[in-house]
Amino acid sequence: MNILTACQAIQEARGHAILIATMGAMVAFDKLNAGQPRLNSVPLMGGSASLGMGLALAHPDRIIIVVDGDASLLMQLGALVTVMGKSPGNFHHFLISNGTQFSGLSNLPLPGRQIDYCALAAAAGYPITHRIQDEKNLTMRIEDILSSHGPSFTDLIIEPDPPIFGPNSPQQDWSDHQFTRMGDEARQLATWLASRGAA
């Protein structure tokens, strides 16, 4: 399963759920033209679960979908415990497990490639964990996952995209938009929620 097909399955099932994505998932949802309600957590790497928890507590009537990355989660692993400290039932955490940092760019390998993320989530207290390896299984199970009482954690096994940067193809500077986007989208999400009567 690749990241685009995984994100497409989530996008097709999400309805009006609030979507929080980071890194590769953010790029995939851009390609899929995923609109509001949505917030990306770049450049706050590792912060998507914490952002999602805050939104889940502020909007308990809405499903919250967090699409995290394995490298990002490892940067703020304590977020699993923080989520379970509040245990929002409308919170669904998906993990893009591709074993690389900056997949599709420079593909830096993760330390600890064999980490059992479901075991980490369960140890933190998540009552529901899933490990899904293929698109068909995800498509069959996604609606049940999103309709369950969370918090839930789903580890998606993803093949990394081939790298485009290397010795003969150096990385270019990021645009300023990459660093202001999160604030811009936070304001857009607040406007979207206010237009629907949410504080």
C-alpha cells in the first residue's frame, strides 16, 4: 500500500471529520484536494496527535482524524500518553509507517525500524489498535474504525516513495509558505467551524 492510496481511503470515508495531517500525509491530501475541515501540523513535526486531541476536546460532537508519520510520532512519543490522559472518544489516530524520514524526498532511514507501534499505543492506554497492510483491508475496515468509540490507533504499513533528492539532485530551499501554512490553515479551520455554529 502506498501513502496516496491509504490517504484516499481515509479521505473517501471521512465525511465532515476534522482532518489533521503531517509530512507525507499532508502532501498526499493536497494531491487529493482534501478541503476543510482540515489542519496540517507542519512545521510542528510530531505535533499532530496533540493538535488532534485539543480539537477532539473542543469539538466532542465531531470525529477527529489524525494522520501521523512514524518519524514524526517518534519526535513526540509522549503524545500517546497525553491523548490517553483525556481519552477523547471521537479521536482516531492513523500512522503512516514507512520506516523513513522525509519519504519521497531523501528517505533517511528511521532508527528502530522494527518498532511495534500498536504495542506502544496499547501500552499508553489506547483501547483499540489495528495494524493494516493493504489497501483492500483498509477500505473494508475504515468505516468501522471511524464509527468506533475511541481513542483508536491504526498502524498503516506503507511502502516508502522513491527518493528524489541525492548527491546529484540536491534539495532546494523550502518556500516561506511551508512555514506559515499551519497558522493560515488554523485560521481557515476556525472560520469553517464558526460558520457552522461551533465555538
